[in-house]
Amino acid sequence: MISQLNWESSESNLRMSHIPVLQKEVLEYLSPKPNQNFIDCTIGGGGHAISIIEKILPEGRLLGIDWDREIIRRLKIKNQKSKIKKNLILTCDNFVNLKEIVDREKFKPVEGILFDLGMSSWHLEESGRGFSFLRNEPLDMRFGVQNELTAEEIVNKWKAKDIEKVLEEYGEERFAKRIAKNIVEIRKFKPIETTFQLLDVIKKAVPGWYQHRKIPRRKASGFLRGRHFATRTFQALRIAVNDELNNLRKALPQALEILEPGGRIVVISFHSLEDRIVKNFFANQKFKILTKKPITPSEEEIKINPRSRSAKLRAILKI
């Protein structure tokens, strides 16, 4: 079916290097059947969406949502050349508006909804918006460029105590106070406008051992290289810029309301804050929990796709 969509043949494609995380498990827990309708709330590179569409042909439809205009624009160009364009409906919006989107698109009934909360490789590698500290880019970090708040504004205009709070709450950063203090000191002399500038500020604020620590290897002996010392700060700023946790809290009840009885919700989260929100929401609702414990990637998947390491999948069935 990928050949029908012609994902790889256009010069305007997204260079679909993004490997869908837990793809087999997503299909297992969503359990798509022919002629059913599904929603992918974070379509990104389209990997999960295409695997679902393969299962719901010939008449099933998938509503693909993404906040990023560029991703939707490119997917629409490619989908116009596919043989299943009637099965894939694409819209640029934030999933916090899920119920409104479904009403606007007249997309009912809905038998399954997927939230894959991870960033796409395109955002990290090609967007140029400062999501990665491995590239020297402007401190933007917006998924939707229509959003006014940027990471640069937080870093250069917010008070030290507010920056510290963001790093503590959204990044669980143990050196939040030191990093926030150093940000405020450095910006007195020159604005912090790029990822490499911020990286240097963080490096000077944290101790040397924190920059080179290692973590135990899961399900195996030995050690892996630890999380980069800037990861938590970048994560926290990205979450704050896009209001990710509040959006998730608001979207999950909408998903449950939209879903048909017997339908399923699958959520893939990538850090403890997201997973906690999902776990608590599932625990407080009347439906069947399909995953008593979160599903995590196998060692084999982690070797193929190291970015999947922190993924956790939870699923429920609406009664």
C-alpha cells in the first residue's frame, strides 16, 4: 500500500526517515478492520496511518491531524497522487480541538483513535526550528508556526523563577535553578538566539559529571551512554512553547466522547509526565484497560530505532 501512496517518489516528500514506533503493537491494540474509521491525531510522517489504512480498505477512512502546516502540505501533495486519496483525510490543526475537527470534517463513526506523542524525525532533522541541540538553529520549537510563543522568547524575556519552574515541572531537571540563573546572567550581555548558544549556557551551569553520566542498559548487562545533559532543558522548553501537557489533558476526554462503543484509544508517550496523564485518565474512566502495564519496545526495535527507547503504549476499549 505504501507504493500506492507513492510516499517515496516525489521530490516534495518529507524524506520519510521517521520509523513508526511500536507499529506492530499499535495495530494489535487498535485492531482495525475493513471499512472502519480511525483518527491519527499526530500523523507526522504517516507511518502509523498507512499501516492502519491497509487494514481498513476498501471503504474505511483515516482522519490525519497535524499541527504543522508544512507536514500537512507535503502529505497532501503526495496523497493527491495515490490511489487511496479518498481513504485519507488530512487537516492542519491541534488535537486539543479534536471534537471540533471531527464535527467540521463530518468524520463519524470513529472506531479507533491514535495519539503518538513523539516528535517526528522531520522536526528534529529538517524543520530548522531548534528542536535538536545537535544542530545550530534558531530557538523556535513551535510545532504550529501560527503559535506566537517561541523558546527564544521564554529564554530571553521570562523571569528566572518562571524559567526555573518550566525546567523543573516539564523537564524534571535537577539543576533547573542553576540553568535558569545562568540563562538570565548570559542574556544581560547578548540575547540567546540559537540552540548552540543555549547549549553552551546549559553546559556552563551543570557539573562535569552530569555531562558524562551513563545509565544501565535495559534487559542486558553493561551501560549505555546517558541522556544528554541538555535533553531535559530542551524538552521542557518545547513542552512549554506548545502547551503539550495541557493539550493532552483536554484532548483525551474528547477522544472518549467521540469514540463509538467498542472503539479503542491507543496512546504512545515518551516521557513520564505524558504517561502519568494517560495512566490517570484511563484509571478514572469506565472502560476496559487493554494494557495493565505499558507496552515498551523490544531490544530489537531499540537497536533499529534508538529514539523508541523511552516509548510507552497504553490502550483502552470503550464499553
